[in-house]
Amino acid sequence: ELLHVARSDAGALPVQLAPCYLDDIVADIVPRFEPEIRSRAITLDLEGLQEARVMADAALVQRMVGVLLDNALRYTPRGGRIAV
């Protein structure tokens, strides 16, 4: 996944830039991880998440956030906390 993002950043893959909100992208992807978050009693702290309008490829940003959340879950011990 990160290699795909890196290739896009290097211009090897097309990027579709458009106005989007990073906080909405995160809010949209979090439900995908909720079953594992609950089953491992992990606290997901989204309090620091603020409205952030950017020009970006929303699909690529969503993939990147997904990779980051997946890694955070993989390396956070049961009962731990992940802050976004």
C-alpha cells in the first residue's frame, strides 16, 4: 500500500487532486477497524482530529490512513491507546 502511495508521489501513477477534508477521510475509514479495536479493548482517541481542508487524492489519502491505522493496531498491545 505504501509503495503505491510512494509511486503516486513520484509521478509514476496518476493522482486526482481535489478539495477534501482529512478529518472526513479518517472518520470514513475508522468503522472498518472498529471490530478489532473493540475486541482488543483499544482506545481510539480522535479528540485531536480537527477539520482540515486540503487538495489531495482522497482515495490515496484513505489508503495511507488505512495503512497507518492497521500498523497502529498491529503494534498496540491489548488495552492500549491509539491517538489520531
